[in-house]
Amino acid sequence: MEISQKVYSNLRKVPKGKVTTYKELAKSINSKAYRYMGYLMKHNKDSINIPCYKVINSDGSIGNYSGNGGIKTKIKLLKKDGIKIKNKKIDLKKYLHKF
């Protein structure tokens, strides 16, 4: 299985109401290529089945979103999942999914 498939497969395992970080996603495949995780999210062609909106920065900030509507859509999707956003950040102690 190629790296992108492993990453996308792991991302599908993040439950509703939880997020992960680029760092945690990279660690899930025994990598330190955190920026590459961002590249993969940006180039995700199947945002319906691969929920890249659930990937945020390690400091809890939302980060970017290349899907339709950009960051506003990412925030809307996160809120729809029941994730509370305060000052454009997410409480990782409450919402972080580790692999």
C-alpha cells in the first residue's frame, strides 16, 4: 500500500467528534513528514470519504482547507461534527484522536 493510501485509511478511522493533527497523522505511519500530510490533504480527491477537514495544526488552530468554501467550510464541517471552536482553536485535550 502506498503512503497516501495508508494516510487516507488512517484518517478514515478518526471518529465523529474528534480531530487529529498533521503530526499525529504522520506518526500513525511512523513518519516525521508532517508537511507532507498537508500536501496529501490538499490533494485529496475524495473529500466525501476521506475527511481531511478533521486534520488541524498541533497547536489546535484550524489550519487551511482546500475544499469548496475554504476555511469557512472546514469550520462548518467541524461544528457539524460537534467540535467546539473557540478563538479559532480547538481544545486538543478534549477532541484529539491519537492512533
